[in-house]
Amino acid sequence: MFEGLKRKIALSVIRRKVNKHNLEIRSFNGFVEKSTSFLFVLPVETEALLEALEVVNYFRIHKKHCTVIIHEVNVNRTELEDFQIISYSKEDSGKFGLPSKEFLEQLSHRYYDVLVDLNFTENIFLLAVAAFVKAEFKIALNKPLAEMYANYISPVDLKNPEISYRNLLNSLRMF
């Protein structure tokens, strides 16, 4: 009972803050090519994480500055050695599942050209992070509430994360 109420309160806080930052219509012509700094919000699940890292590696190979937001459980993975890492834990979450003021303060000093949310599932903490981060373009996989913060939403195949990430990469290559 209380979890549902906490979720509703958290979503209303996110909506209110996102509405202050109005999502403007942007031209997508060459935005990937012109962008230099990317922030990737990575999933917690191991299978999806390994597939998501293929997307991040694509941008690293193309000489883009890549930062990843990842749960502390996965921080020591060898696949992450080449990236700047921002880790979070349960302690970074407040009563309603929203990021703590300190965690948001850490993110507020940074600006990214592109934010890419690579999560399939709804997670209030990561939803808030993706919504509050300062980025010119915000890309998300098609999931509930992604339209709240994303400029571009990519379709997903929930049965096979590899296909979803490959489709996302293929569509981003057009830009």
C-alpha cells in the first residue's frame, strides 16, 4: 500500500521538475557525430548490462567521451575499465526512491551532449537520474514514462536485449 503511494509521490516530483526544464524540439541532424560527451545509464541485470556495454563500446571506439552510471554491484567489472564511472547504491536513494540531494549535486555540475538510458524496466531512481541530468539530447528505450524526459525513444524487444541494443545502435548511426 505504501509502496504505491511512494511511487506516485516520486513520479509527481519528477514530472514537476521535468516540466520546469521543458523538452524542446531539436534537430537530430548529425547530433551523434557532433556530440563529444555521452552519459549512459546502465541496467543492473547482468545479461542486459553485458549487451548494453556493446552500445557504450561503439561510442568509445569512435573517440567519444563515455561516462556510465552503474549500480555499485557492477563497478568492479573489467569491461568498465575504459570508462568514467558514476556509481550509486541503495544509500543514494531517499524515502521515495528518488536520488539523494548529494547524488544529484554530484551530477548537477556536469553537462553531457547525449544521455542514453539503456534500461528496459522502470526504476524510479534511474528514471529521476535520466530526467534530471543536464543533456542536450536524451535517448531511451521504449518503456513506461520514457516520454517524460526523452527526445528520442527506441523500440525494444523485451525477449532479447541484444536485438534491442543493436536496433538502437543502427538507428543512432543514421545521425
